[in-house]
Amino acid sequence: MAEYEKKIRKILNEHGCSFVRHGKGDHDIWHSPITRINVAVDRKIKSRHTANAIMKQSGINHHF
């Protein structure tokens, strides 16, 4: 299985998203300047569907 977490963090940084805080469990909260909302990012993402959902919530046009 692929690990998408590092790729997602890199893409979020490239698009101007910023780390806000650590959330509950193994989630981190990121702020997207595109959609102006906070997005929860799991630290162990193994599903490309979850990775694509995070990209969509962030307003980034990227598909895994």
C-alpha cells in the first residue's frame, strides 16, 4: 500500500496551505487559503480516495 501523507503535505505546502495545530488522535489541522477552511489530515493515509478527498477539500486540483 502506498503512503500518501508525505505527498499530501508537500502539495499542501506548495499551494500555500499552512499547518495550524495537532488535532485529536493522529490528525493534523491545515488551513487552505484557497477555500479558507481548515482541513484534517491523517498522519497515516493509505487510501488514494482519502488523499483525493483532502485535495478536494483544500481546493487543489490534484488526483492520486
